[in-house]
Amino acid sequence: MNSLVTFARRYTSINWANINPVYFVLAALIVAIILNNPNFIEPTGYMNFLKRAAPLAILAAGQLYVIVSGGFDLSVGSMITLVVVGSSMLTNNDPAATMWVIPVMFGMGALVGLINGMVVCYLRVPSLITTLGMMITLNGFAFLWSGGAPRGYLPDTFRFFGRVSYKDIPLIHMLPVALIVLVVVGLILYWLMHKTNLGRMIHAIGDNPNTAKLAGVSVNQARISAFIVSSLSAVVAGILLGGFAGVSTSVGVGYELQAITAAVLGGAVLLGGRGSVPATIAGALTLMAIFTLLNFLGMPQPVRQIVQGLILIAAVALTMRRKGKHANS
Amino acid sequence: MKQKPVIEMQNIGKGFPGVVALNAVSIECYSGEIHALVGENGAGKSTLIKILSGVIQPDSGRITLDGEAVSFKHPLESLNAGISVIYQEFSLLPDRSVAQNIFLGRELTHRGILQNAQMNAQTRKILDMFVGGKKIDPETPLSSLDVASQQMVEIAKAISLNSKVLVMDEPTAALNEAECQELFESVEMLRDRGTAIIYITHRMREVTRLADKVTVLKDGEIAARFNSMPAPEDIVRAMVGRDITQFYAPFASPEEISQQVLCVKGGANASIHNINFSLHAGEILGIAGIQGAGRNALAMAIFGHIPFTQGEVTLLGNKVHLTNPRQAIAAGIGLLPGDRKSEGLTLKQSIRDNAMLSSRALAGIFSSHKANKYIDLAGIDLLLDKMEVKAPSYDYEIQNLSGGNQQKAIVARALSLNPKVLIFIEPTRGIDVNTKASIYQLMRDLARKGTGIIMISSDLPEVVGVSDRVLVMHEGTIAAEFSSGAQEADIMLAATGEMGAVA
Amino acid sequence: MNTISLDKPLIKRRPFSFEKWAPALLLLTAIILYVVACIVTGQTQYLTLDNLLAVVGRSIALGITAIGQTFAILVASIDLSVASLISASAVLSSVVMNGNPDMVVPAIVLALILGAVVGLLNGLVITQLKVNPLIATLGMSLIIQGVLSAFVSNFAGSVPEEFQFFAYGSVFGLPFGTVFFFGLAFLAFFILRYTRFGSQIYAVGGNPDAARFAGISTTKMIVSAHIICSICAVIAGLYLASRLRSGAPWIGSDGLYDLESIAVVVIGGTILAGGRGGIWGTVAGMLIFSLVDSFFNIIEIDAFVKQVLRGVIIVAAVAFYSVKSRRAVA
């Protein structure tokens, strides 16, 4: 029995069927992009791609926490807007202000996540409504703060994270700071989700909150943590986007849906219980790769939206089919 | 009396993976007759009824209705053929009125417009036909009726459908004495109208009061049938008589039972009252009672899930006031929920994750998932190995395991925290016979090592075979106490409130 | 109705049903708030009948959308694609009409067909592909918005004067839009209360298993509810085109019709889990929204502060109903 178990454990670790299909899809897309545009194989090509994808990848990894816990966080897009607009107001063109503005933004993000989580846990409002309400509220704050017309730019110290790339690095020639941020934040979110008790608790409450409660899990603590992680990831994404997008009240529009799409592409199960941070990041890269490919193919911007909508529905439908088969076998 | 039975089930056989649920069971019912179907939990009563109503299909055997062979693929087909089943879980809409429920799916319309007045009037007429129905207003929403009245609505529905056959599955499970009397009168009224009634119960009183014939099921086979009313003892003997000795572990010897670990004095909340008992290390304390008697409420009160609002609880010599499961677990109480799927498992997670859930929950949230102050991955693997959880790998999702193996993983979850008190709710429900025996052995081993064990079970042979002491609950309180070796019949009498004095 | 009044029911109805009266209480509160604000700020001119009708008139599109949303929510589904469908309908009708009175009828027919198709697709994706309704309709919303933006980026087409009657005309001295809204509300009420179809909508939302046992096709009911919901959204789009005299691809999403229509339905006492609620609650919810909006205008609150408060009010309104329920949420 024991040897069988050991054998099987070893066997499952090299089982190709267990590899998340999103990685194959991503690989195929990259090949397609290279075929369309050989320049992509140059460091400037793929590094710029990774730089542009970094905010979404981080945002999606944070969103995953809420999805795995069984909810949705639709407030992250407006959180990004608020970070970009708020930072431009607070820094007020003073390069030194970045030092304290960034911590303030993180504090604000933590507060928003806390409120989202507490409204869901204690006022028992479904997360969808809670975070949609938060979305409207934060958008209102962004307008209110900037008086409707945000000032044009952020200091370079702030834009450093999103815009700058280190040049003349051997082998890869350039290394965007955004990519370093993505790797660091990605590792932290990976560790927290897959290597700590908190991650297991978030899985458990999303899978079956009754069981979790009876097994001694602090359901509210885990749920609120998930919302806080999601909001904080939106702050990081906002800081990166502030680096290469202009300051406007529409900078975060649509990101919440892209983040959910990325998580679903990465195999996360809606309404909770299953999801992986690396696969979600791969899902975000896949979505960006699709957008890039559409660009190369000369498709107009709106086609992106249509494709994203189709992907979202198809990915969920496929997950449902896989689940159905599973249950029958 | 009558020439041909209305409904006849002949040689019905049904197997599920690993178990034979029914083996050549035959039952028939004539018009104007009440046929009692009795048997313990797991005897195959529900399976038989599900086959009759078309929820599941039999492997063998035939069903004839009014002399014609029928086979139902969907509950709707049996309903249209004239067979109504009233399950313990009603299929009613809580937010709709009584009349709307009775006419659900076959509303009366005139040129496309609902005839609400007419439906209300017809409902009134039907409700007036029996005692329990008279006081129900057809326009009341279902959710504002008590359980007994909802049952009357189900009966009214059967009448309005003009059902030839009515099956009632333990209809008195949640009723009080007066409500039972009303129900009996309503059932008799239906019988007098010529309906064939199959009445499922395990309460002797109802059998003797109502039934014309009795069929006793045991382990999926017919254990006895009586065409006229036998003595209650004969029925009980047929229900429980089985060879059980080698199945259960031996009882604790007096020296194995040591100091008191848990004591409840005057405990009460909304569903239970006047709870007084104590539990000792080394002892398995069985708690018996019918559904709704408060057994689960007692377990959840001890575990802090739905806490006691009165009384005092002493755990290991200290007074405690536990208000949530987390505190209870930290204080040394473990619980195995009765409904594995909805309370015990996180189905999409691995066996290991399920087994580690409690120890991780109590350890710090940022500490590693691999090890905590209670146990580590190697430790949990060892525990799972020791309990012989059969799986290709402990990384497997637990939903792919059999019920018995799932149950063992939940036991491992509780054991990883070394509890002093362990509460098992329905520990062997839906588990095959061999695994049952190993779970009983495990419980005894744990008791030997000094754990105090409470076992709540609806399975009377299990209660008698496993428990060193038995408490019987009735209407929210402890009605009787028996020492080991009690007779099932006595426990059953106490559980149904038949027995005035405590044995 | 009262043919059975001879038999006095012995079981009393619940002494006071909070859920049943909550929308009315909230409406009363909103009315008081509005009246007090008018008096305190000395702007009593806002208390005239004409002005009150104007208050209602401002939310006609929301009200029409919410009537449709009520059907979706009653079958325990939800529709987040209404906002982009409103835009699509407004643009489509305005482009097809293009100022030509002869094209009014074809434009309306086309828009209604669009609504029926979108509703059918939503319903089929939800029932056949088993996609969570939130995601199915969010995806649909993206698709509609994408298609729309591919063709137009600004106000497109124009609405002939004849069609502006929808928003600006009047019958019996009352604004036509308002009359139409209450007519539609009455029709929806009638369907839900007095037809077998309505009865089955409630059954599917309340207990799908019981509905199936009674021979009701849950698929058919969910698809129908979504078709009704989409058609109502399309009508709201037609109304907005008439009001703005042209259609633009952002009027739906800028008006937050997806979220607000859900909020209106929930404030009206229809529960998100399905099976309980009704149209008059939704009408009350819509009136509450208009009154609160007008209240903000009277006390001259900053437009952005208003938006902030809107988000808070929506969440608070849902919390008002859900705090009492013991259902687990996520």
C-alpha cells in the first residue's frame, strides 16, 4: 500500500495531462505572434510585451484570491483609476513626494479591501453588489478629488516603476522595472496562496464555507484578507500603469473584467475553491498575447472587447464541461 | 375485500456500487388500505420508494398499477399515473400561497388568465375534507405555515391530484402529539376515500394505530410480513434481529473508564432544554433519538456552533463558554459532522488538505502549510496510512474517494489536534459494512487511549453495539439513560415517548 | 377573490411582514425626505404636480430596464448586459431612422428583434452551456459593446420628430413616457400575477426541483425571462434615443443601467436568490431612486459627491435586506 502510494505520488508529478492547458495556449500564441512579427523574438519585443502585461498579470493574481474565496472583486478597475488620479494630485509635481505617496496609496488600498470584505462578511451583501457599489463610489472619489479634470502628469520618480527599463544587460539587453515588480509580487502572491495556511483557508472557504467554519477556520478573516490582497494588487497595478499611461479618470476602465477573464483562462473555478497564481499570470499573458496578435493582424480596437467576451464565456463553459465529466466518471 | 391490488411491486432488486440495496422485495397495496413499511435506517425503504416514484430505476422486478405493467423514468410520470409521494423534504414553494402550491404546474386558466378565485375555492374545499386542513387559509404563503400544516398541504395536493396511491415517508418525524393525531385522522380519511396508502415509519404506535398490513424490511430484504396486525414486539423483533456480535468492538471495562472530561448542567438553547449529562475519558456515550429530537442541536451546542444560551459546561475541569467551533477545537473538542458533503468536506481540495484543515486553521495564517505546531505533512500522511485511507495519492481530490475513506480523512483532521472529547455524528452513514467495522474499531481504540467519545446515531444497532452508555433524547431533552447492553426495543420506546418512566 | 370569506382562517397571517412592507416604507421615507428638503430650502415650486411628474420622468429608462431585470432575477438569474444593450438599441434605432419618419416602425421592429436575439443567447448560454449568469451576461455585454464601438464612436443617426413623442409627447395631459412606463408595469404585473407563465416564473426561481417535479421546463422559463429582460432594455434604449434625439454608444454604460436596475429591483423587495418579489416593488424602487436623485439636486450636492453617495446607497439598500437572512454569501 505504502509503496503504491509513493509510486503514484512520483507518477502524478510527471503527468502531462495535469499541466494546465493555459500554458500550451500561451506557447501557441507566442509562436503565432513570432510568425507574424519576427521582431518579437528580440528582447525589445518580448520585454515590452511583458512590461505592458505586468499590471494586468498582477491585478489578475490579486483578483484570483477573491475568486478562490468564492466571490468577485469588480472594484479593482476604479481602484487603479483612483491610485493614478490620487497620486497625481498628492505628488503635485514634487518628485520627492513619491516616497510617501506610495505608502499612502497602499494604505488606501488596504482600507478599500477591508471595507469590501467587511460589507460582504458582516452586512451579508453579495460581493458582486458590494464591489460594484465600491466601483461607483471610488470612481466618484476620483472625479471628486481631481475636480473632474485630472492634472496631466506624475513625477518621474513615480513613473519609474512602470516606465523605466534597465539597459545594456547581458543576454537580455533590457530589463523593465515593471517586470521585476511582476516577478517579486508574483512570487509573494504565489507564496501566500500556495505555501501558507492563509492560502489553504481561502481555498477552503471558497470550496465549502460550512465545512471550513466547522473545522475551525476563521471564515471572515480569510475572506477579508482575500479582498485586501485584491485591492493591494490593484494599487500595484495602478502604480505601474501610472508609469506608461497618462493621468485620466478612465485609466482603469475595464481592468476588472480583464482580470476575471485572465483568472478564468488560468483555470480558476468561479464561485470558489480552485485556482493557481502562476496559471492566472499565464492567463493574463495569454489575454495580452491575444490582444497583441489582434493588433498585428490589423484588427480594430473594439474587436478586442468582442474577443474578450467570447473568451470569458467559452472559458467558463469549458470549465463547467470538465467539471461535469469529472463528476460522472 | 378487493379483487386486485392498486399497486404491486414484484421482486424488485437494486444494487449500488458495493452494496445490494434491495433484493427481491415485493409489496402490494389495495384500494382503501394502509400498508405500513417499516425498517431501520438503511433497510432499503427509501430506495424502494424512489423506484416506485421513478427517481431511480430498478435493476430487476416489475411494477404494476391497476393491473398494468408500468415503468417510470421520471417522477412526473409516476405523478401523472396517480402515485403521489410525500417525502420528508417537501417539494413546496415557500413564497407561494397554499393554493398556488397545490395547483403548481396545472394552474386553472380561462382564456390564459389564472382563475385564482376558483383555485382558492377548490383548495378550500379540499382542505375542508380533513381536520388538519380546515384551519389553513388557501391564500397564506407556505413559509408562514408550521411543518404540520405544510404536511397537510402536501396531503391536499395528493387529494387534488386524485392520486390512487399515496406514499408517506415518516410523516410524523417533526410533528408533536396533537399534530400527529390530526395527521392520523387525515390519513384515515384518505383511506376511507379509497386511496391505497403506503406508510413508512419506524414508530410502533403509528403502525398499530393505522396499518392494515405490515411489511418489515431489513438489509434490503423482506424480513417479515403481516397481513393482519401482529403484536408490536413481533414487528420490532423482525426489524432488529440480526447477528451483530462480531461486528462491534468489545465494550470498555469499568477500569478503562476514568475521570470526567465533559459535564453539562442545565444546558439549553432554542432547540434543546434541561440538558444534564457527563462524559468520561475512555467511554463511548451513544445518543439516540428520532429525527428532530435535538440530538444534532446538542452536538452543535457542545461544539459552540449554535451555543448553549443557558447552563454551564465543564471541560477537563474548567468551566468553559464556547461560542464558535474554533474555540471548541482549541479547547480540545473534535467533531465529525453528520452530513459529510455539506459540512465535512471541501470537495475540490486534496485528501491532505482536508485532513490538515483544522490544524492549519488554528495555526498562524502566514505559517507554512507544510507544518504547524500540531502536525506536519509527514505526520498527517502517517495518520492517514494508519487509518488505511485507500487512495492512489494523498494529493488526490477527496471527491474521488468512497464515503468511508472520506470519513477517515475527516477523523484524521480531528485527531491531528489530539482532542480530549470527540463527537461523532452519524459516523457510518452511507458507508459500506467493512469500513463500518473498522470505524467502530477506531472509535474503541481512541477511547482506550483516553478520549471521551460521544456518538450520535440514528442507527439503533450501532448505538447498542458500540456505546458503553446510551442517552435517549426526546423533544429536546434527555428522556432516558441506559447502560451497555440495552435492548433496542426499549431505546426505541423511550425515543418515541412511549415509555413514561425512565428505565 | 372573496368567495371563501365564510370560512374564517384560523391560522393568522404573519402579524407584520417586514419584507412585504419594506419597499413601501422606504418609498415613504424618500417622499418625506424630498418634501422636507423642498420646504427647508424654500423651493416649494418642486412640490407641484408637474415637477413630481418630471421627477418620475427622469427615471423612465431605468424603470423600464428594471421591470425586465425583475423577470431575470425572479428566475434566480441576473442580467449585466442591459447597459450595453440599451446603447446598442439607441444607436441602432437612431441610425436606421436617420431622421426619416417612414423608418420609425422598421427601426423599432429591428431593435426588438435585437433584444429577442440577445435575450435568447443569454438564456441559452446560461441553461445549455451552464455558464454562471453573471459571467454569461458580462461576456455578452463586452461583445455587444465591442460590436457597437466597431461601428460608431459618437452620436450616430438622428430621430425624427415623430419618434420624439415617446419622450416628449403627452396624452391626457400626462407625459407619454410616464404613461407608457406605468402601462408596461401594469402589463408585467398582470403577467406575473394572472397568467400561468408568471406563476411558473416564480416556481422556477423559488425551487427549481419542485418546478421540475411539477412538469415545468426550467430552461424554457429562464430563456423566456432573459428575452423579456432584453426586450425591456431595448425599449429603454428606444426611449433614450427619443429623449436625446440620437443614439450614442455610451449612454447605457454611462447611465449605469446594469447596476442600478439590479439595485432598483432589490430595493423593491425582490430577492437575488429568486422566487420572491414583484413589479410594484420594482416601481417603488424606481421612484425611490428618482426621489433620492432629485433630493440631491434640491440640496445642490456636488455631482461627484452624488456619485459617491449613489454607490453607498446601493450597497446599503442591499444590506438592508440581506443582513436579516442567514444565507451564506460570498
